[in-house]
Amino acid sequence: MAYQTVNVEKPVLSQVRSSKVCVIIMLLTCLALLYYLEIGTYLVNWTSLKGSSPSRNVVGMSDLDHVLSTRFLELESILREIKAEVEGSSQKRNMTQSEEVKPSVVFQKRDETSHVDCGRILNGDIAYTTLIATKRPALVPKQVDTSCEAIRKRVMPPIPMRSLAFGVAYARIVYKDYTLIEDELRSSYHPQNFFCYSIDRKSDKDFHDRIKQLAVCFPNVIIVKEEFNVDNAGHFMNHAFYKCMQLLATKSGWGYLLLLQNHDVITKSPYEMVEIYRLLGGANDVEITPCPEGRWNHSREWDARSLKLFVNESSASPTQLNATLKFAKGATQASLSRAAVEWLVNTVNLTTLISQINEQPFGVDEILIQSLQITDELDMPGRFTSECLKQGKNTDFISRMSHWMYGGQEFCRSRKIRRAICVLGIEDLQLLSKYPTVMANKMLPDFDYAIVDCIHEMIFNRTFLNQIDYPLDSNYYRNMVNNVSGEISPKSHESRHKLQTGMRL
């Protein structure tokens, strides 16, 4: 399936080109006619002068030279007048067109990936995909204009967007690769969406400044002021996400929150995201697997009272207060309903719980939400039963796609592994376009930016050109095992429908 391209400037450009062609043809015709007349005159004079004396011939030739020179001067004057006429009319035409013609609705690739035909890869052209993969275009770091005018020009949608039933909030922990972060913002941008960033304390000053500038330029971008020293063992990630939740809970208009890490890439359009979450019907989407015994400190108290979990214990039921946390493990990335986030921020206080989990040496970012999700007695909104876990059955989830590989790198399509996860490359584009997941992990700009740009082009075309390459399977989301409460009723989000003020498209 070829990518669609809509360019509203084509008729105008065709008219301009046609005008230029007509002018050129006219000039060539005049020039040819002039030469014909002058050469004819020259031949007639030459014939009449053949029998004359040499001195008369010289005089005749001088007269002819004078005539030719005069004609060329006249032609030069005509050319200057025509040029001025064409330039003047072109300027007037451009002034009129600039007010009437909208920008081209065409995805702007990065220079490094401008040669990649994403449509051929999306259509399954194996030979072409292999060709691109043999010389993967890595993103070349460069200085960019970080003025709000320049950033908005790169990020803001080219045409007005349709209103959403409810917005989506994104909380992302970031530490490097600003270009990827900005491109992700552009790909998921909608004025009803919110974007919260928590910057790793170890990040360099330039990265800090660039991320913070996003909040200056967009009213729906939020930066966590308190910074944490996050690491790949998950330490302080829960702290960072919780700060984002607290900030986002004060913002109206969004219905779901997606937790993200630095190199996660969204694979669905803003409209698809809302439709998927609508189909989840308020259910949280959290990966649930058995938690190894070594992931929590058994000498600590894990009951609600000891954890001082409920902000107002008088409003909590005895069952909630006497509940002991059940432990589960899963991916850091998760989709939480607004009701769940408000419960996490306003009904309970996670400070003690997060601190105790953070004491462990590894994987501390993988058990907080998962454990709250399956502890039935706590009655977290959008939660899922612990029965499947008791029966040894893992539950499917759509908040993250990862290709785990504990064998050799030859089992990864890209032939690259990082911490037991296949790094995604351009070979994975078609597969990712079909997956029901809303995000893929991970893509590295210094390894292969073609996959990132092609994902973003696919989303752009779905968003602005109504491209339908792989339609959403509504039944898949509707019938997910954790989707126990049905679709979200439009009435339940009436207070969240309005566009955020202060943002024009």
C-alpha cells in the first residue's frame, strides 16, 4: 500500500510553471523571428551589393551591423520589461496565495532518513527492507533551534485536529536523545493530551534545557521539578512516575495515563489511542506475572495500616485497612484509568510503599502498580483479579511490545540485543503496524532511526490522511481478560471533552 500524499499547492505551482513556459516560448519565438528578419535583410543587401564597389560594400555592411545592434538593444529592453512584468505578477500571486493556500500535509522526515521509502517497507517489500537494513540510518546529533517558534513549527499539527472524547496523558522518564523525545511529542500531540517529563538527574545540562523548554512552549507539557537518580535497576522510577501522577491529577480533560521510558515509541495515532482506551472501559492495562520471592523485603510490614496507605483511614473499610499487599511483577509501562490515578494520588499515599520497594537491589520499578492492581481488598479502580495469577496464568496486556531474547542475537530481526531485549529495527515495521500494542520498546536513535521515522510517518498518515493500513481490531480490546467493566460511556467523560484553552491549531 503506497503512502498517501496530499499537496494543496500543486494547482498553484502548475499555474506558475505554465506561465513561465508560455513566457519562454514567446521569447524564443520573438528571437527566432528577429533573426529571420535580420538575416533575410542581410541576404537581400548582400545580393544587391555583390556587383558594387568594395567601398560601397563596406558601407552597406556597416549599416547592416548598426541595424542588428539596434535590434538586439531593442530585444534586451523588451526582455527586461517582460522579466519585470513576470516578477511583479508572481509576487502579487504569491501574496494572494499565501493567504489562501494551506501548508502541504506531508510528513517531514529527518535528513538521515529522507531516502527511505516507508511505504514499500510497510507493504512487505523484503528486498528493499533488507537493502535499507544493510546500511541503517543512525540519527546524527546536531544543534537545533530551540526557540518556541521553531519548536512549535516542528511539533504542531499541520492542520486542525478533530476533538477527542477524552485526552490521553503521557508520563515519561527521560535522560538522553532529545530529538527522539521531541519527535515522539510531535507524533502523539493533540491539544487535549498532556505530556509529563521527569528528567534523570544525571542528564547533561543541554538535555535538561531542551526538555524544560518544551514546557515553556506548550501549556500541556509539564516538567517534574524534583529530579531523581534513576538507574536500570529501576531505582527511583516509581518516585518519578508518582510525581507526574500528582501533577497530572490537577489537570482536566484526560481519561487515561500511559507510563513510558526514554526509548519507548508510540505505535498508534492519537485517535487510535483514545479508541483503544475507550474499549478498555476504565480497566487498567498492567502486565501481571508471578513475582520472585527476592523482589521484596520479607522482614518489612506490607499491610495497609503499617504502610500508612490510606490518607483518610476513617473513610476506608476494615477490609481495606487490614489488607496485606499481594506481590506481582510486570513491565514498568502501564495504562491507568483516570479513576485509578486519582485514587493513587488522593485516596492513598504511596510514599512509604514506594520507599520500601526502592530498597531492593533490582527490578524495583516492576512491582508497585502490579501489586496494587491484584490486591483485591484494596479495591483500586480499574483493578484486575488475582485469580489468574493463583492459577498460574499470565494476562495479556497492550501497553508495551517487547521481544525478549535470552538466546543469540541471530534470533532478533535486527541482530541486536540490549539487556535481553531485541533492539527494534526497520525489519520490524510491518509487524509493529499490525500489533494491538500501543507502544514498542525499544528503538535506539544511534542504531536505526529509519524504524522511528517510519513509525512516525505511519502515524502521521493515519492521523492526517486517513490512511488505513491495518484497522484496529475492536473485538481484541473489548474481549481482553482484564476488560471486565465494558466500554467507557461518553457521558462519563462529559467534563473532559473541551479543548484546552490557550492552544490554537
